[in-house]
Amino acid sequence: MLKAGFAAQGVPQAACLPLRWGRETELTISAVQALDPLLKAGRPLTYRSGFLPQPVVRFTGRRDASGDLQDGFLTSFVNVSRVQPIQCLDEFGTILDGWLSVLSRLGFHARHISVHGKLSTWRRRQVVGITLRFDHLDLPLGDIVLLWNADNPERMAVDLGTGLERLAWARTRLEWRDLVFGSFASLVPVATLDAVRTATLLLAHGVSPAARGAGGITRRVIGAIDPDVARLGVSSLVRASYRYWRLFGEPNVPWPAVTMAIEDELDS
């Protein structure tokens, strides 16, 4: 439904970035990385452009006092983005207006959407930007960022993004854990559900456990799975996560092999 909304706005569709990034980060952590050549080198080139439903892995989610992820945060999620080079500032406003139209098609009333931020610029190494955030009622949804290369300001782009799961949360107002994990939410610790979900994404895309690099991240994630739960078997959890992730691209590794890899790592 969200993808159809972007298509109705004439936004070009693009394939996801590979999960194993291996450039400045071991894994893909944001769809905006598709704009690296343009924004970091000032070259007229991007790895991808348009609408990207990009699965990502991040360890920056907010946690409560006990160390559990707060509602609205996951280690792995779908970064729904529109990443696109632009030629002038008017295009920035047009893209924001198009996004409001997409939200309307999804059932979000415009009067419940607020956009806020500062027009002061920030700089991170080669990239300069201005960030505006948008909320639905009391819930932060995401942001739209105007970006340009510090040495070549004519190389401009827009990164408009939100989390697909967070967008569904705002639309349905269901309990976060039930929305993301379904019937498993009341049966398995959330930390284990989050870890299995992330391990499934990584292993399904061929990122096997290793001592370092991207594989070290897979090993770290699997290590967060509760051993007592794992003794009962993780097959059902893997299959549920696998069905979700394959909506955004066909995995390289079948789910039985993913299950076996998790069980072997836990037994090692």
C-alpha cells in the first residue's frame, strides 16, 4: 500500500541496497547511503535513486533502564525512503508535498501531521544538510533532509525517510509488540524476538557468523537470543521473520538453512 502511494506520485522505484555494505559501515544502516558518491565525493552519480523500502540493521534504538528496546524501536527494520538528487530548492518542497499526499492516501489526515525543525545547517565531514522532522499527532514518524556536498553545493539531494513498522504503528495504534511480533509477543522475550528477527535478515542475505566484520555482527545478534527459548526451537520464529523480510527482496539463503545456522551458532 505504501509502495503504491509512492508510485501514484510518480516516484521511480529502485532495488534495495545490498545488506552487506562494506564501505564506511559493515552493514547498510540507511537508504541515504545510496547517495554517497553524490554527497561525499560531489560526483554526478548515485548507487540508487527513488523510492527504497530498505531493510537496515542499527544498534542505536532507544532502550529503557533494564536495557530493553523501547516501543517504536527495533534492531532491524525497513527504512522507507525517497532518496533523490535535485537541481533546485523548489524540488525539495515538491517532494515534501508529495509525501503529504502519500500519507493522505494511507489514511493520515493532513491536520494531524506537523513538520518542525530548524533551518540552520549541520555538517558531517563532506556533507551539509538541513533536517525537518514530521510527526503524526504525538508520534514522531521520520524526517526530510536537504543535503549537499560541502565542496560542490550544486550536488544536492533529498532524503525523506521513516520506518515502515513505525508508520504502521502510527496508522493502527496497535500495541507495538503485537504489531511487530504478532502472537509471539506474549510467548517469547522481546529481546529474543528482536534478535531472531535480525539474525534471520542477516543470515538470509548470506551474512554468516564470523569473528569480525559483518559476520561479527551476526554473531553478536545471535548471542542475544535466550538459550532457554532456543532449546525449544527457533524454527517458527525464523519462518515468521523470513516471510516478512522476503516482501522486500528474495533472500539468498532458504529459511531451513537460516534456522540451522542459528542453532549451530548457539550450540557452539
